[in-house]
Amino acid sequence: MIARSLPLLLLPLGATAQPTSTIPDPIGTAGLLQVVVALALVLGLFLLLAWIMRRLGGLHPGGNGPIRLIAGISVGQRERVILVQVGEQQLLLGVAPGRVNTLHVLEQKIEPPPEGEGFAARLDALVNRRERTP
């Protein structure tokens, strides 16, 4: 109670306490609209660039050149085994930091799964297997 009336005691006699200025709302409608439009532009630009990269083939590690990555699997924290096709020959390689070793040269070509069926088919098989088991 005393703390609330202390500012009134400091006023000259007969003066009333009036607010000196009003503080504007820091996030008004115009500011909020600006933030939403800027966010939409950034997200739209991101989606456009992702679409362009996908159309140009920049997101596919296999590529269409003479050397293609067919498949790979991680066998440790930093070690991988990958299947690479060079021309008509396929090589199984062990890849570790600072080292690449030829593990095997395949006699018969292994065909990669058609694009779009790899992950989707495995996920579908896993979901269907869980639904069938009681």
C-alpha cells in the first residue's frame, strides 16, 4: 500500500498522475503480417530450390555417369561397405576414414532396386508384417 502511494507523494500539490506516453504494441497487425509474408517467402524459396535440385538430379548419389553408387551399408561408426559400378564392372568396397579397400569384384551384375521402390517397399513390408502377427 505504501509502495503504491509513494509516487503520488512525490508529485507537487494539486497535480494528478497522468500517463506521459502510451507504449505501442510491439507486435501489431502490420508487424505480424510482415513476419508471416517473410516466412512464406523463405519457405517457398526453399521448396523451389529443393524441387530444382531434384529435377536436375543433384540429390541422387548414384548419378548417371560412368561411376555409380549402387548401394551402401554402415558397418561401424565411420566405416561403410558400398557397391560401386564402374562401366560394366561392379566392386564391393570397404570405406573407412583415410582408406578405401576392394573387398570383392563381382562376377555377376547386381541390379539396383527400381527408384522409388527401395524404401517404400521395405516400409510397406514391415507394416504389413506387423499387422499380420497377432
